[in-house]
Amino acid sequence: MELHAIVRSADAFQQGLTGLQIQAVAERAFGPGAEVRSATELGGGMYNTA
């Protein structure tokens, strides 16, 4: 998987998902045969900040 993550400090409030976590989410949503080819984390702090 090609993963484009935002670099954060270890103590940052928001932490991104790892590649393995993203794969697990895809398999849970789409079934065990799901394949994630790439993932790009969105910046700006306006997504899923609740």
C-alpha cells in the first residue's frame, strides 16, 4: 500500500492510522478480499475532529 501520512509529533492530539489499521477498516467495510492500493491523509484539521 502506498501511504501518504501527515508527520506529527508523538504527543499530538490527533494521530493518523497506520497502514495495517487502514487495511483492517477496508476489510471490515468491504469484506476480506478488499485491497487498499493507496491512502492519503487529509490535512487542515477539518475532517473527523470530533
